[in-house]
Amino acid sequence: MLGHDNGLWNAVWPDLIEGQIQLAKDEEVEIPVQVNGRLRGKVKVAAGTTEEEVVKLAQAEPSIAHHVNGKRIMKRIFVPDKLLNLVVA
């Protein structure tokens, strides 16, 4: 109807060049921090930051520290560049 001979299902995807992949990556990510499964704040860090550094930054954040201070961290669930969940008791 629009004058095209081939259907969309025959179109090929363009190849990505290594330089384009690097441009598409985020340099800084915002990681949501949960305490006992509830969102308590977010921390902005460089992409690829280690778990230890993210935990230190999260504990320094006032909205998160309020729920963690005076309690023992029983478990840390960390998904790199995505999520940090602290289970406290």
C-alpha cells in the first residue's frame, strides 16, 4: 500500500560498532536502596561501583541511615548498577 516491495520482517538490523556501544553506556547510575524490602532512598554512583562503596554511600544518606543506624545488617542483596537491599534486624 505504501509502495514498499519487501515486508518489515525482511529488514535487517544495523550492526553496532564498538564505539557506538561505548556511547550508549551510562557513566552514572542511580541505585535504589531498600531496607527490609522497602524503598528508603536512592544513591547516584559511577557505573560499575563496587558493593562495598555503594553500601558506604547508602549508609551515609540521611533517609537510609535513619532506618539502619543501631541495627545489625543481616544480609546485603546487591545487583550491580541496579539495586541494593539491606536486611536489618
